[in-house]
Amino acid sequence: MDDSSTQPAIPVKPDAIGHYPVEFSGDGGEYFRVWIVNVLLSIITLGIYTPWARRRTVQYFYSHTHVANGPLEFTARVRNMVIGFVLFALLYVAFNVASETGNQPVVAFLTVAWVVGMPWLWGSAMRFRLGNTRWRGLRLRFDASWGEIYRASWPVFAAFGLWAVLGFALAVMAPAAAAKSALPKLSGPMWILALLGLTITFVLVVRLEYNYKLLLARRAQIGGQAGRWFPGFGAFLRVWLGTLAVFLLSALLVAGLAMLLAMLFGGAQALGARTGVMRVVFLVFFGIVAGAAGAFLAISPAMAYREARMFQLLWDNIGVSRIARFKTSLRTGAFVWLRIRNVLLTALTLGLYRPFARVAEYRMKAESTMLYLKGDLAPLVGQLMQQQQKDGFGDAMADALGLDLVG
């Protein structure tokens, strides 16, 4: 992939560099009103309101994010998002129905279709997202060809092929269990194969994310000027390995806390339960809830660490042609602590603190970012606008499916 732009570079004065902090003017209480309406209408409509809810959410955060004193705009038509939502929902329902009814040929067909179609879904999503993002009248675009997108997606096909081979090998090694559609009892060699498959899959997942971010950064354009991005694959792998280490450490701490609580309450006769049956029911229920809460508490710091490190890796290394660069001062420890605090407050308020948490995390990331521009802002935007008009790029990209906003 060549990161050079085919468009002419904007002439700028080499010594004229302005810096513009990204600002976020949103408020937790204000966003709470948007969020609660979205939640209630989604429940009442059994999820049908989801595209409208996602559009309102994105528009809220975009309109309150100011880059170089200009707010972002999200201009997508909700009709396109509904089409993407319905398509995604139908595929999901079809796969689940086929799985529940034991229709293996349909399951196999849908699985292959998903693998083959996933690069198209991702490419359509990026075209939709950037094609409907506007700043100071300048519309972003994703200019990658379908050939580039499918070449960048090779880890998807490699992982599918890997598990097709491993699945066949495991079935051969345990034919009786496979014939009964039961999980085989893993022998030593089978464990080695399974662990090898998981390790390779982990590396392939990291590589896929790297390929997609690299392609997105280098094929995104604004005013005819392409993006630039510099990190190598090793930097991505180190972030993921760090995430795994944070997860293991969090899991150990949660497990230690669980053991301590079990020792403290082990002699309490299930907190006063009078019968053996009630004691068992209580312990099972408590175990399920505590296990789910413990898993969530172990995962949350790791995911926050990954989110912060990936944010730093992206925004410390991205630029637009030779006219702009971004830098971030986001601190990993501060963001992880904010996430832990938000998780605890959300749990204590039964989910009602969620919109305040989302605003706080978005604000910390947004306001840690600085834009550096070569040249005076107004003339530079005018030149970019002229180049955009020469390209003839209008609203065509807005007709792509709104797949990236589903979920």
C-alpha cells in the first residue's frame, strides 16, 4: 500500500504551524436525556429503534466535538442505517435458526458467506462512516479499492482455513466423539493443536486490526489530501500482549478477592438459609452473579488499557498529507482508573450512570488531542474546499449501507 496521495499537495509556509486543541462541549446530564429516550424507545420497539438511536448518539457526540473551532457533523440519512440494520439482523436470525434446527448445510453456507463477505461489510462501513463525516464543509472519504480491502483482509481467510484444518484433524483424532456431535475429551496432542490454533488466531486477529487501521488511515481523504500513518505491526502486537498481561493480573486480583470473601462468609450458613435446598439455590445463584461480575471486573481494566494504548498509537502517528499532524497527551493509567471508577458507579446505579461514564471517557480522549496545521486555517480550508470541488466528490458516498453503526 502506497501512502502517497495522487492529489497535489497544498502549498504552505514551512514556518507557519498552528496548534488547535480538540474541545468537547458535551455534558453528562444533557446526554442522559438522549440516552434514556434511546433506551426506552429501543425497548418498546423490541430493538427496531436501534438505527435512530445510534444516529442520535453519533450526532450528539459529533456536534459537541470541535476541531480547530469547527464542530464535526454526521450527515447520514437514517434510511440507509435502517437498511444496514435490517440486513445484519436478518443474517443473524438466519444463522441462529439454522443452528438451533441443526441445519448444518445452511450453517456452513452462512459461515462461508460471512467470511467472504466480511471485508465487503467492513469496507462499506468505512465508506459510510467517513462519507457522512463533515468538518467545516469538508467531507471525508475512504478511497480504498475493493482489491486493497480484500488483500488487507487476508488474516480472516487464514484463520478460517486454519480452523477448518484443525477441526478436521481433531475430528480424525476423536472420531467417536465427533460422530455423536459431542465435545471430544482432549488428549495431549489435541491440547497442543488447540493451543497452537488459539495462538496463531490471536496473532491473526492483531494483524487484521493492524491491516485495517493502516488501510483506513492511509486511504482516508479530506479535500483530496490523503492520510499518513507510521506504526509497524510490532507496535500493535506489543499493545495486545500488554492487554493480555493486564487481564491476567486483574483476573488474579479478582480471584484472590473472591477467595477472601469465600473464607469470610464460608461459615455463615449461606447467610441464614434454613434448608439445604435453599442453601444450594442461593449458592448457585450467588456463584453465577459473582462469577459474571468477577469476569467483567477482570476484563474492564484490560479493555481500558487496550483502548488507551490504541488511541495513543493512532493519534500520535497520524497525519494528513504534509499539512496536518495529530498528537495526544492521553495517559494510560488515568484512563484505566476512570474506566474502573465508571464501571463501579454504573453497577451501583444499576446502569443509570452509563451516559455520564461515556461522556467522561470521550471527553478525556478528545481533549487530550492536539491538531497541528501548517498554514493559516481559513486559507487552508478554502484550498481544501476547492480541491474537493475539483474532485467532484458530493454526497454519493452517503448512499452506502450504515453497517458500522449496527450493534
